[in-house]
Amino acid sequence: MDRLKKQIDFLIEIDKLKGILRQSLVLDGTRRENDTEHSWHMATSAFILREYYKKDVDMERVIKMVLIHDVVEILAGDTPAYSDYSAEEKYQKEVASAKETFGILPDDQREEYIALWNEFEDMETDESKFANACDRFQGFIQNVTSDAHTWRKFSPKKRRILKRMRPIIEYMPEVYNGYIKDYLQKYIDLGVVEDDFPIKAVVTDMDGTFLATDKSISDENREVVAKVIDKGLEFVVASGRDSVSIKELVKDISGIKYIISLNGARVYKNDEIIYEASIDEDVSYDILSKASEINLEYSATGEKNIYYSQLDLEYKNIINNPNSGLNFICDKEKKNILKDKYQKLVFYNDKEKFKVLRDYVNEKYSDKVNIFDSGDRIMDIVSKETNKGKGLRIVAEDMGIALDEIIAFGDNENDLSMLEEVIYSVAMGNSLDIVKEKVRYVGKTNNESGVAKFLNLFLKLD
């Protein structure tokens, strides 16, 4: 009976959680929430949002962790997330509280629950990462429904809120991008949260953006990459070009880990493909056949084959390189269309014929491909599963950062999906008007090293 008495004593003790008030309000805003209400709502969030956490987890363990994670606050009290406090002092108080409160239990249960509490705090297992993401989510929706009650009270800057949201950003990015990002930006725009520009990555288009019109990279732009990487940020290239062409251009620039190529059809990390999407073979064959019918010049990039009636200029320095790993197949008469898994189709020179082909493709394959202008008298087609915006999401998720910790540069229609994903979006001075209208900032032209000039000022690199 001594075991049962200890268990009942513990259950009586933890009832005190009902009296531990948090800074957050209940969702109708009428009063402060207590710890038991928080734990219940957090546990329910775990069940409801389980589908957004991609790892297999032991849900019983998750729920146990959720229900006991704040038991330490019976003695240690609640520490407001955005207040000024000593993390070490908080931890030591909670460790002492855990030993005393869980110490009421029989030895085996005491050890189990102290271990669970430590697991939650350490956030190293899949279960604890998921539990922490649910904890941060529950607190966030309280700020949304209370018109930013705790943010107004403690005035945290964006960087601190993102640090608090990090488990969601890293482990449930769909929840962050689909819900949290826009609400956070709303309160930044309202002046409740100060934007301290917590940039973690820079992404840039190449042609018309990072490259000058003559396809060279200025010394100023080269130097800014080194400054960005030295500052601890990632520098990401996002281009309609093939990775072989991109690597040739940036071969003298070290430290570039991520490449988004072919308008997002292939994404690389350290030369390894982490995402790839091709156009359906029959669809690409039909589109090329239509282009041939209207006598429109084209180039098609597959996994190994470059099939073309007109060679894409990006390959002019590669076609004779035996180490490129690419097979170049010329068909000037457009009579022997090569059926293949193409990541990108490119069309050249004739805007009137572009319109004919675009109308044809949009009518038949709008659910299967994306089509957009990619430069002066150039039109691209890629898989519907592909654009630079999706490529950037993949890179951000791999890095464990939020899209609103990225600054992006572009100049053309194929850059819009990427520029619209981020808060800090920059159009070059030479950009299309449609691009300038959709971004937050407009910089200098590509021929004025616009990327470098903007970054030096924005990130205070000089």
C-alpha cells in the first residue's frame, strides 16, 4: 500500500498546477491560462498536428512528456518565455523542483518521469522535438488570439521569436510556413514586433542578377560572397541554368553549399541531388512536337542528354568538355525528337510563337507544367512540381531555417515564385516591372554589382 500512497500523494501534489498561472491568456482573452490548461491544449495539439511531423514517434511517450513537462513549475514557478531571465538559474531551479516533486513517486516511476522531463528539456529525440514544437505552437496561437498579448507586454524582437519558434521551423516547417509566418509578419507590420533582420541565408538568381550582361561575375559580387559566408550565412545560387553551367561560373568562389538549378527541377547540397522533378515524357514529347510544328527553336535538358535544335548559350563552354557528363544531341531540322525525362524545356527568340506555344501548353497541361519567361526572348517549361520557390523551401527545410530568414534577389518572371516566398525580396534595377511590383526592395542593376551593393548596406558588411 506504500506504493499506492506515494502515487496518490503525487496526483494530489500535481493538482497544484491548476493554480500556476502563465503569462498567456486563454484563447477568449478573459483571463490568464494555468499550467494544466496549457498541458491539455498542448497534448491535443500533438494529436491534431501529428501529420506535419515527418518522423515516426511513440505517441504515448510524447503525450507523457507533454503532460509532465511543466510539473516542475509547482515549485519553480512559471518563467515567461520572452522575459529577461537567466537560463542557467531557471534550469537549476527546475532540476531541484523535478527531484523534489517526482521524488514523491515510487522509485521506478520517479526515475521514468525525471528521465522524460530531461528528455523534453534536452530536445534530442524525435519525441522530444515533436513535443517541443507543440509547446511553442500552443503559445503562438495564444498570441494570435489575444492580439499579441505577451509580445506587447515583453516587446521581443523578431530574432527572439524565431528562436522560440525554432522547433517548429526545423521539425514542422509546413506549420510555420502555412500559419505562423504570416501572423508574425502582421505584427511586425503593425509595429508590435521589431524586425531586427535575422538573416541566415542569401539566395540569388544568376543571369540578369548576379551576372553582368556579358555573363561575368564582378569582383564586387565575388567579394560579397566571401563576406556573407564569413558572417556565418549560407550563399545559395538559384538559376534556370544546369548545375554544370552554374559550377563553371562559380568555380573560383568557395563555400557555396546549395544550388537550385533548372528553375528548381534539381536541388543540390554539396554536389548531391536532394530533390529532382522531371516533366512527364509524353507531355514533353508533345510540347516539343508542337514547337517543331510552329518552327520554334528549343533545347531540352534531361538527366544526361541535352537535345536541341538551338544550343542553350549556357552550354557553349561545356559542349566540348569530355568531363561534363552530358551527351549533346543536335537536331537542327527538328525531325527526330528525342523522348526523354526532361527537367527543363527552353524556347528561343520569337515572342509571337511563344504565345502560340504558351496557349497550347496552358490549355492541355496547366496541371502538369509551369511555364514562364526566363530572360530576353527565352521561355522555360518545367514540371508543375518545380519552381525556384519550391526549391528554396527545400533548401530552407534542409538548413532548418525559416523562409523569413532569407534575403532573395531576382530579375525575371521565373524568379517570382522565389521572391514571393521570402519577406526580404530584392529586384534588380534592370528587372521586369512585374518583378519590381512584387518585391519589398529594388536595388541597383546587375551591371552595377547590385547584389553586392545591397548586401553590403543591408547586412552592414563594409
